[in-house]
Amino acid sequence: MAVPKRKTSKSRRDKRRSHHKLNFPTLVECPQCHKPKIPHRVCPNCGYYNKREVIKVEKKK
């Protein structure tokens, strides 16, 4: 079985882990209702996509 010859240094270990981070979702402004939404998706607030109403959204009271 393979066994490392030397201890991995903190610097080398941390370089390997430099990509283990969380990314925030990208948000853009909806052209209809001006609320944030995920790009290339139907707006959950107004139901519009590409200047057309795709789904009917009930208004919250």
C-alpha cells in the first residue's frame, strides 16, 4: 500500500483546498417587476420570461 514519504505542508494542503468554497448564486434584475431572479429562468415573482408571461402567478395578499 502506498504511504506518503513526507508530511504534506500546510501551504500545499491549503493550495489544494483553495477551490473548496461556496459561490453565491448569480442574480439579475427582472425587466418586468425589477426583482432579483436567476438568469435564464422564469421570474418567480411575475411569471415572465423573455418579455412573455409564461406562468400565471397569484398575487400575495
